[in-house]
Amino acid sequence: MRSRAFSHCSASPCSCRLDTAASMVARCVHGLEQTVAAEVLQLGLGVITYLGHREVHFLACRSRPRPTVLRTADDVFLLAAQCADVGTGRQGVGALARLAGSADLGALLPLRDGHGGPGALTGVEVSASFLGRRNFTRYDVEDAVGRALAGRLGTGYHSRRAGTAPPAGSSGWRVTLDGTRASLLLRIADRPLHRRPYKRCSVPGTLHPPLAAAMARMAGIRPGDTVLDPCCGAGTLLAEAAAQQPEARYVGVDLSAEAVRAAQGNTAGLPVSIGRADAGRLPIPDGGVDRVLSNPPWGGQVGARGLLAGSTSRWWAELRRVLAPDGTAVVLLPDADDLSAALRQGFTPVHVQRVRVSGAQAFLVQLTAPGGQGRPARGKEGAAQP
């Protein structure tokens, strides 16, 4: 229950309001809104109040775990103020500056501190985004709101126009306009949640950590399971899965020596074994894994190499061979038509979810391997350890 009514701003066209009972907004990849909402509920973080474009709003409780434990969200914020969307005209930028003036900064500080964030509002940085065409830029919004906030706080404002990093310790604010309402948000943590501490190394095509976390949740990994990523890249999927279920065993392989080194660095200290191998001929015994998590190299930043360069069918055949009867595979595909090769191998799609990855459409697909009958003849077993 909200502790007090929203306050209103007298400046037109904004009728601004602030909920001091820890009204939160989790930002996420488009397509993962329901996934983030399910994680909020599963963790007991609060009550969902609204699902929007890349946003999940919820009322949190201090007695619950801190919202910074969310893994499928890009970031989590306090809702500082809100008003009707200011429209497409440049005059709306001034109204957004007044939106910043209506935020109850005195109430935000203890709320952020109580939910795991730093207790002081130091320098100001602002990131803005909006849906639809506007007669202003994101930088116009950021500068108007950022200067208004910095003036109220008596601190510096760092503009993003120059493309330089903000000073250490700056408080992160966000402005969103979704066509219906404008929201001012204050980041809870000192950096975005998607910037994982383990992600020390990267390679082209590396997976976005919250998206990898969503895939791991979809796989339903159990204690004692063996989980394989046959195209592991920098190891993001395996690291995210191990964070959720540390009592499973994880194996990753990649044909790229650079990727293997990156994955070994990112998964150090986790129950993960990384080795170099061709995904078209996996060093895994028949039926040797319970779960497969993978972002296969079908175009984009990374193309198929080795035995996979000629056809995707070989990849699906290897997945069928190594997956235990009725095992689960969760894969990220650029096109739902790619499922035809999986169907020919006897896989059954049980869930398809559309997401946006780097501005392009993609599909999260959960598949079940064939049961014990009708599986391919067992070949020579390879070592389970790559």
C-alpha cells in the first residue's frame, strides 16, 4: 500500500507525482517484460503494478530482498516523478525540466539507501529514451533534466553529448517517454545491473547478461544437471546459469581460442569447464547432458565456422545426440524458420518468445529432445570433459 498520495506539479502540461512507498521500475530487453515480472514475483520483491515497453513497474517492500538481485533486468530504478507525455514539440523539453523540479529528493535518499543503493546524491548523469518521432533529441531532454536536478542538489551535471564517461560516483537518472507518460527514474545501484562484475573479458557477439539469465531461467536447471553451451563465446550463458543454480555442472566449448580464453576468465571460480572444440563434433558422450544453452553463430557479428559452416543441420544433429532423452535446449535464433532443422531432428518446441537484440528481432526458443525411443545410434563416446 502506498504510504502517501502523489504530489502534483503546478506546471502545465505536467501533473507530476511521486510515490514514496518504494515504487520501482525495472528496465529490460524488449520482449523480456513478462520474464522480469515473473522474477520479481518469484523472488518476493513486490507487487507488479504496470508492464510497458521495456519496463516493469512494481511496489517493493523493505522487508523483502533488495531489488538489485534481479538478473533478467538491465537495471532497476526508483520512480522519482511522473507526468503525461509532453508530446513531440520542443516546448515539451521545458516541461520535463519542471518534472525534475517536482521530484521529492528528500524522500528518494532514504528509499535508495534502504534498497541497497548509496546514500548520497552526488554528481548527476541522465540517460533519456522515447518512443516515436520527436522534434527534440535525447540530449535535449538529458540536458534540461540534468541541469535542473544538479541545480536542486548543488552538484555538477555531466552531459552525455560529448560521449565521455561521467565522473566516478555520479548518480544515474533516466527519463522515459512512452507516448502516454513521462517518467523520471533514479538508479538504485551505483552502476547498471547488466554490468556484471564477472564480465572481465568480451568477444564479438557476446551475449547480453540479462538475456542470458532469462535463457537460464527458461531451461529449468536442476541440482546435479550437466549443462552444455556448444558455442560458449565469452561464457556469459554459463556464468549466468551457474549464478542461478550453482549445484549443477557446466561445460562450454568454442572453436575460437580467443573465446575460450575469455570464457575461462569470466567463469573462474565457478563450476564451469571450458575447452576448445568444434560444435559439429562435440567431445561429449551420447545423451551426456541434461540441458543445452546456446546462442549459435547464425550470422550477426559471428558467422558459423568449422563443421557448421556448410549447414546448420549438423549442429542440431549434434544437439540431439548429446542431449539426454527428454532433455531441454534453450537457444537464441535470429529467425523462427531456423526451427525447421530442429524439427527434422525430432525436437519439440514448447516455448517461443520474441525479443529485440541490438535492434534486431530474435527468438528465444525452448525445445524438448526426443524421448528414449527413436534416438540415433550411439557412436563412440567422447570425454565428458572438454
